[in-house]
Amino acid sequence: VGGVVASRPDLFGADARLGNLFDHLAGQAKDGVLPAAAILAALLDAFSPIWPSRLDIEGVALGDVWRHPAARANDRTEGLVPFHKLSQWLAYSLVEPMQEAGIRVVDLDALTGLPEYRNGGLLVDSGALRVKRREILERAWAPGDEVIVEWRALTVALLDRIGAQVRLHLGLDAQTLPLVKVLEGGTWLAGRRLAAERRPGGAPPIAIDSDGTVF
């Protein structure tokens, strides 16, 4: 991370300070308004070199992006499924300090739900998702295995549906109750509690052999 920060004075300043990223983002705001996607774009641009070498396009490391045969596109992204869980988590984490500094962050739902094991685990433990083969629950899987990519993709899709249903039940709109609030106060906590009830140590229902750069 230190090397990346030192190599990007356009984002982190000549003195290479992480806090200078705020100044960069504030400079992108128009009339005090900043789209959430701009925060994520800056993080992806800044920190792509730190991710382990997995997939890349033209020498650019893609990070939390994986292959799945069901992903269709008519370009070089054919078969690729992007998640960027940690980068999106960082983007969500920057929203509150940006707003406290007087910058209004809009279009929060341009970011996706976080495809991590608490949210995904909730869907399996609650029965919303059911595995097709029992062996899926009986061994550990790598982040790039098809079953994990599919589980995470379904998690993103279903979190949108959960968010919509929660808003409908409470009579709120997406501006008042964006998905990030549904995640923080709802699905993540519920997934954690269900996991603790069902397995020692609160492990996820599908075991993942991860190096910490994905989950």
C-alpha cells in the first residue's frame, strides 16, 4: 500500500498521505454533490496494484473478479463476474466522513450489496438458497471455484430483492433506506447470528479457503 500511495501523487499528493484522497474526491464533487460510484472508481484506480495476481486485462490486475461460464458479454469481459467486495466496503466506509465534511454522497445504490460470507451465509442458512449437492457443504472451496462465484453472484442479486422488500414493508424509499443501511443493520447481523446458532465459532455454511484479500 505504501508503494502505491507514493506512486500516485495525483491521488495522494506529493507527501504521499492517504488522507489526501479526500481532497481528490472533494475536488470531483460538483456543487457539493459526489456520486458514490466516483468513490469506488477512485479506490479501484488507486489500489488495483495491491491485489494478488489473478486475472488481468492489458496488464491491469482486476482484483475481486472471477470467471463463471454463465456470464455473457460481447467483449473482452466475457465470462467475468466482478464483485470488488473489499473496495466497495471501503467506499461505503468513506460515505459518512465525506458527508460529515459537507459533501453529499448520492446514488448509493449504484454500489452493490456486499458478496461476503455473512450476507451469503444468511441466504443459505435461511433456506433462500439451497445447494444442489451435499458435498458443497462438506469441503472448503477456493474463491475462484464456480460454486463460490455463483453463490456470491446470487447474493448480490438477492440482496437487491431483500432491500426492496424491506423498503416496501417499512414504507420507505431508496433515498431514505439505501441498500447499505439494509446490509449494516439487517442482513450482515442476521447472517452472523444464524451462523453462531448453527455452527461452532459462527463459520459460514459453505467453507472458503481464502487468503484474506477477498473476504
